[in-house]
Amino acid sequence: MRRHGLVLLLFLSLTGLLAHCARQDGVQHPSAHPLVQPAADFESRFHTGEGGWTGGDGTLSVPLPDGRTVWLFGDSFLGTVAPDGSRGKDAPFVRNCLLVQDGSALETRCRAPDGGGADAFPAEAPDAWYWPAHGLATGGHLLVFLHRFQSTGDRLWQWRWTGNALARLDLPGLERMSIQAAPSDNAILYGVSLVQGDGVVYIFGIDDQAVPQQAHLARAPPAHLHGPWEYYDGRGWSPEPAATRPILGGVSTQYGVLVARGRFYLFTMDGRRPFSRRLVVYRADRPEGPWQGPLRLYTAPGDHAGAAVYNPFVHPQFGDHQRALVSYNRNPIDDPDAVYRNADLYRPAFLWVDLAAVDRYWSDVR
């Protein structure tokens, strides 16, 4: 849910980004030729409510070698959903959850033996927790980046990021084996999105203290995701974490990067504007850019007054050369009880993005 953090983020964005509102919008696409279509079949898969996961945010995915997919969620509700779409105030709640998709079936991996909730990635202290980032399957293991947070008080917004971590689970059983620290020296939240290529893993990160927020990039061989890494310094690659320079400004806290059609596509909410409901895409020939865009893809509807739209991510294993599956999260942050009255308000939405049409449009406007 990340309710407290999201409220703080939006508050900081409003105070710091108003000066950016006058900046030029992303390229508009002709309304007669939409670039996206709803992916209702995927949304329906997550309308669960019979004892397992019933809603959450994050919505990252990792394909496994045997054809299954692991879904990674942050703050999540478990339990049951009533026929009228509501959930009880006593619904179990966890900070992170792992679901395993096998065909159309979803298995919840964040339940305690007594039927309550248990974090899939438990933190070492009661006042700390992990929110999951992206992951990949390599060397017989599933590796998942985690962002560690710690409470600093009992009041709203009193928590802080304390570092990046890397979880390792065995395959195919997905039993947790270890959680160890990952490079965190430059205060960038790494692991937002991972892309493999050229014998390395490109590790995308976010500077969530910058206004507007900025994307950063590191790289490492798959066997060395725990470090050390190389960092993009604006000209090349440096072993020094402090040398990192942003590759793109105006991105959302979570964004997704896809390699397709010989290019890199970066999907993000338009972070140049406060409270943005606009999903945009950038395109580049290299992971570090330069990035062309933004191109506006979609404006999320206002299903609930005051609902935030955030955390876009792309799921390459379900797409092809012509289209990509993109998800985003919804959360009525100004009405915390709304997620109990209507479970659908805290479930992911999915879209099909027409990559061929995106490329054609950019070619036409050159």
C-alpha cells in the first residue's frame, strides 16, 4: 500500500514540482489511433479473494525458466473478499508478498501457518521492513532486489530508507535462502528495473530525493549482483558509486524498462508533473540514453476521487515484438477506508501497449 510514503511523496512533489508544470508536455498521440488497450484478462486474474492475496501494490514480475511467473507485491492484504467486494477491517496485512503464477493459477507465498500474514521477505527488526523491487532468475536461483525501510517514530511519514538488499531463493522450490546487503553508498534505490544484455545486468535505480526524481544506472555480471558494480557517470562507467549521474529526469519512483524491437523502452508516470495520472514512454538505443520522449500513452481514469496512480511496470514475458504488457497501481490515499469498502481500488490495472504504433508515431513526427 505504501500509504504513508506515497502521501509524503505526493506532498514533496507538489511543493517541489509546481515550477515544472509549465514545461512542455509529452508528445500527444492522435486520439483516432490509440496506443494502448485495456488488458482486462490480466486484471481479472488478480480479482482474488478466497484466503490468499486480495490486493496490493508493486506488481513486479519475474519469469522463471520452467514457464511460471513470480509476482512481487509491496504492502498487501490477505484473507477473503465478500460478495459485495468489501474486505474486513481485520484482514491480514503484510509489507511484501510473493505470488506464483502457474498457468492461470496464483499461489500466495506470504501466509503464516495459522492463516494470517507473514512477509515473504522478513526484515531483521520489528520496526523495519522490505519493499520488493525487480528480480531475475539466474544460476538456479531467483534474485530479488529489496529496499529496506525503518520506522523512526509513531507519527505519519516517520520512516526512512536504510539501504538496498538482495534476496536469493532457490529454484524451483522458491524457498528463501538469504538476504544480504546490496550497494547503497550513493543513496540511490537500485533494482527498480533490471535488463540483461552484453553479458551484464543493467540495474536501474531512482533518486527519490531529487526534484523531479531522477533515474540512475549501474551494471554488473549476473553472478555479482551483490556487488561491486559499475556506475554510469554521464560519459562512461566508473567503479565509484559517487560518480553516478542521472540518465533521465522526471520519472516515477517505480518505472519499467523493456528491450524490444532493437531498442530500450522506459515506461513511467509523468514525474515532471505533480499528481500525474499520465503514463508515458521514452525510447533509446542504449540503456543510458539519450532518451527520446516522453510520448503520452494513457491517462488513467479517476475511478475514485483522490486516488493516486503510480508504480508502472512492464512484463516482457507476456508480450511480443508488437506489444507490451504494462501495469500500474491505484490507491485512494485520501480515504484509507475505501480499500476496505471496495477491494478493487487497491488492485493493479493492466494495459497492452502497441510498440509498433509507438515506433510509427515517433517516425512520423521526426
